[in-house]
Amino acid sequence: MSWSEEGSPGAVALRACLREVDALARAYLLEVRGVTGYPEAAIADEELLATARESLEYLLRLVAGLPVTSDRRSLSREVGRRRARQGIPLESLLRAVRMDFRFIWNALREHVSDEDLVAFSDGVLPIWDAVELHLTDVHSGYLAELTAMRRQAEHERVFLLRSLFEAERQDPHLVRQVARALDADARDLFAVAVAAPGREAELRAAAAGAGADDMLVDLDSEVLALLRCADPGGAPPEWLLGLPVGLAPTARGVAEIPRMRRVAARLARAVRPGDGRALRVRSDWPAVVVRELGDVAEVLAEEVLAPLDGLPERERSALVETALAVLERGSVSEAAHVLYCHRNTVLNRLRRFEELTGRNPARPGDGALVLLSLEAARGRGAEADPPS
């Protein structure tokens, strides 16, 4: 049976439904209100009724093979876009659209006699095709609008964060705006991380894998991660610790994010090629200091460590390894334990280190100087590694 064939049961039923489209729309409104996610607060009855009328008429004309204007052809995508802006869940929207098939079938069935029912049933495919086309376009419009909304929200978030970072003094109103853009409270705690220059893709990939890519902010040439924390002492997420980023201490509120971002950025710039972990203030401050000092740090390393250069490689390595163990552990006995040697061996090596350099790593004042010197030497490709 052809639905467009004049006088056929299907054609007769279609034209009857087109004449009754206002009544059908009111009946559809009652049904769609039962769909979870379609609250009256989001969509007024008047709008829902108008959309139902336009959609039903569009679908009936498609099934009947009648001309469809360009406005009606764009209707489905516009419905999807509108529902996205209104915050209707996609699942609820698609469930409501899928109702169209059953609703149209039942409406047409009311105008088909029992003797024509078999022939009428053979023509079900055009209804299905029309509803599927409508559903596909609604879905496409919804996703397109969602993408546009997210892009707009991201632009707003970047704009507000940049304003916060560039502000000369703290503006409580701006802090509240940023908090809203982050979907947070102004007093929330944040882990702040910045990707090492040139290694932003690693942070993006890891965040996407952890489902946290919406917590990333592209700020000029910098990729910033802002992750809410449950408490100040809470450990950052595991996926973040194994990345080449600078990780600042917890920001206690949105107002403290700019300061921690500066800290994280300095740490990120101290990440060396091949590093595969997050640099943090407590453990990696020497790397930051050395980078900030620049040539001064290199000269410092030469001044302190030059007397070791003439030693046999084995003795030099033993002295450096011992100095680092003492600096890391803060105790001669613990250093001996780590190095699997006697306490007196450690003391003898420290004495030898001091004879050559004039600095004793076990003394607090000398220890900081030796630590920075060894870090600077490592930066030049020396074999010494700073304490972790």
C-alpha cells in the first residue's frame, strides 16, 4: 500500500490526522509530561504544545510524501538545540521523540477500518523512517548545542581565570564569578598543576583517561589542571602524580589559585626531559631554585664541587652518594643503613668530602649549599641525582 496514493486507507488516515493536529498535540503534551526529565519549570506548556504541533505535522507530512518547507526541515535540529539549552537530559529527550512512532501509529489507526488494517499495517515502514530521521536530527542538534555551550563556558572560564590571575588586588566579586564558572564554592580546596612546557599532550591524555578533561584549562601556552580536593592534606589523584607537571600545594579557596598557579608553573619549568613524575615544593624545591638562579647555580656547583673532579671515578661517586644520603636522611646512622655500610665509613667519607670542598653536608648551612650544587651539577648532565 502506498501512503501517498490518493484514496488509500493510509492516505485518508494521514489527511485526517493532519486536520486534527491541534488535538493530537494536546494529547501528546499529556503523555510527554510523564517522561522523567521534562519538568514544567524547564519547559512551559505553551512551548511544549507548539513544538508538539510542529513536530507532528512535520512527521505526518513526511510519511504522506507531502512537500516540507526548509523551516520544517530544520525543525528537528532546532528542537534538539533548544532542549540542550533548557537542560533536558538527552535520555529523556530521545525517549520523548521515540514516543512519536507509537503516538502517530495509534492516531492513524483510529481512522482505519478493520477490513483495511492488514493493508494499512504493511505500510508501517514510512512512519518508522520519518521518526528515525527526526530522532537523528534532534540528537545531532542537541549534541551540537551542547558542544557550543561547553565551548562558551570554557571561553568564559578562561576569561575569568585570566582576569583573576592578572588582577593587582583581590576582588571578591571576581572570585565568586570564577567559583561559579568552576561550578564550585569560593572556599573549596583545589589541587593546582601545570604541564611542563612541550609536554601538555601527556596531561591532556591522562586527564581524558581519568574522566577529568573538563578540569583542564588552556591558558595561552599553558595547560592548567584545577582539581577539587576533599581536604587540605588529601593526596592528589594517582594519575596526576606520574605526569611531567608542576604540582603546587593545595589552594585553600579560589582566591589562592593564582598564587598556587605561579608556584606550579615554576615547578613545571624545572621538569627535565625524561622526567615522568610531578614536581612538588617539598621534595623538588632545589630544582626550582637552581633554575631560578641560572648561571649563579652553575657557578656555585663549580665552586663547591670542582675539588672532586680530579678524584678517581669510584671515589668521587662514593663521596657524592654519601653526601646525598646524609642530606636526604638527615642522619649519619640512617645514611649508613641506606648505603649498606658502617657508620664510621659514612663519617670518613664526610670528613674526606669536607677536606676537599670545605663543606660538610651534615651541617645545616653547608648542607643546603651542597644540595643546590649537586642539583645544578645534575642539570648539567652529571651523574649525581638529588634526593627525592
